[in-house]
Amino acid sequence: MDERSSHAPHVVIELNDALRVTGWNRRAEQVFGVRAAEALGQPVAELVPVAGEPSAWSDALTADSDAPQLRRIARGEREVMFDAWWQLARDGDGRRTGATIYGFDVTAREAAARRGQLERTILSTLLDTLDISAWALDRDGVFLFQDGKAMRAAGLQAHQFVGASMFEVYAGESGHDEVRAALAGEARLGIQSETYGVHWMHWYIPVKDAQDVGLVGISLDVSDTKRNEAELRAKLDLIERQQEVIRELSTPIIEVWDGVITLPIVGLIDSVRTAEIMDNLLQTVGRTRARFAILDLTGVEVVDTGTASHLIGMIQAIRLLGAEGILTGIHPMIAQTIVSLGVDLTRVAVFAKLRDALYHCIGQLGRKRTVAPAAAG
């Protein structure tokens, strides 16, 4: 092997007619981990074994190669991707007298290519499967890439706007400030917009380590989510209206006589419901200028101490409005709860039945009407 081949930047392996090594340069030593002194005289198939193909070199070294061929060389646990080409030496009768193999270690290149292919496969799978559009801009806002299932579903073609400025294509749309901020290096995430009749959520991700790419964007079609949110909101509004109707039906305030209103309470009552009852009752007393408000507890069997306290407070609030609060239909359990609170009911009219309370109210109203003319005379 001459000096030039010995120090060449690529692998050079010289062989005799039996395909045994007669020349092994420095680059071959580095790539295959075998010193030249150890390689000389050894079969090339043992020093540079092609994985799974023991006769690969003998089959190949029958004619000059027209172009490099990639071969996977397996040496123990090491694997080298070897891009090789060769030339044959022949005698006057055309018989092979030797061969020279040239090549490069392209292991890193092939690994990068496999990673790149995997990344492209993942990207294409995501773009074809998910309702997203992925796109990239250069640092001036010009489209470099644009594709995705959501984009095609919106009636656009893949890479339709490549070469055009985003700010011109979407001149009438909002959100330009967020894009410019991302191009300046500040990520913008979860930006919402509506374009082509589609609700989108965008992620603008700046790219710092590439000269030609300034921004990678992902746009997710959230139209279904928006519709579901609108439907859910409508259902919640309907439920709230229904609950309001139920609350009104469960605690109807009835004007049973001129100046007399009654509130029959049915079912379980807690502090929240009691507060609602008090609000409605006080507003009705103020609006109707009622003189008597009867709270009929016949339909309530149990209240807690907090609720009982609220009921007593309700009676006191009614009195502040110039009306008299009356309790009827108190169950024994409720009576025990009120007593345990130590509440003084000596100034509160209490009757066993609603009929008795009505009789009391009508009698009081009649007495006041009788007294009033006499006082005038």
C-alpha cells in the first residue's frame, strides 16, 4: 500500500486473488478496531463480516462497483454501517488478481437518518390522525410548512400557503401580536380563534437553534369541544331554571286573605333553602303590604339547630317589616330543637293547624276594622 492510501481519510483495504488482506490503512484500523499487522493475510470476510451474509464479499468482488453500497458490518457487539465501493485488478486474460475496497463509516449518518425517518413517520401519523394542523414560519412570518388533517378538513390543501406571509394570508384575522411575540422568542400557548368556520386553539413555539425557522405552530380543531361546552352550558341553564321552578313550587307563597299570606313548607330544609325562603317571603311581605305571614311547617318533620335558628330569625325579620309572623304545624322533633336553642317564643303566635292560624288572622283584621271607625268618631 502506498503512502497516499495509507493516510487517506477513508477506508482502504487491498486484497489478493484469494480475497486476503494485503493492505490495511489507518482509517481501516480506526473503523474496524484491528491493527494493520493483525489484519494482513486474514480473509476480508472475517475482518469485515457482513451481518447475515457470509459470502457477501466473494459474491460482490466479481466486478467493479458502479456506486457505493451500504453494508452492515457486525464485529461482536459492535455494528458499523459501511458505505463501500471497490475496484478489481485483472491479468491479461481478465482473471481477478486482487481487489481494493474503499469506504466510509456512515454509522452516525445512518442512525441520524433512521431517527429522522422515525420522526417523519411520527409526524405524518399525528398529522393524518389527529384534528390538528402543524405549520412553520421563517423569521419574517413566511410559511415554510403547512399540513394536517384539521387543515384539510377546513377545505385547505397541504402546503397551500407555503411561500406566502402569514400576516398577508390572514390580514383580516386577529392574533398577529401573539405570532410576532413568538417570532421574537416568547412562546404563546392556548391562543383561541375562529377561522374558516372552525374554532381553533393555537400553540406558537419559537425556534431558537435554526436560522431558517422562526416559529413552529400547532393548531387544534376544538369545534366539537366548543359545541359540547355550549350544549353543556345550555343544559346547566335549563337545570338552573328547572331548579328555580322547583324551589318556587316547593315553597309557594299564597295570599289566602286580604293582608294574610301563607307559606307551606314541604320536605327537608337546610340553611341554604331557609335563606332562599326568607328572601322570597320578605320580598312578598314588602310587596303585598301583608299584615300576617303564616309559616306552615306541617310538611317538615326534622330541622337542624341552624335551620331552626333561621326560622326564628325569619319571624323577627317579618316583625321588622310591620307584619306578624305565625308558626303552624310544628312537629314534636322541631319543637324539641327550638326548645334546645332556648328561643323565647312568648311573642310569637303558634297554632297547631293552619285553620286556627287563619281564624286568628281574620279575627284580628276584623277587630282592627271595627276599632278604626270608632276612633274616627
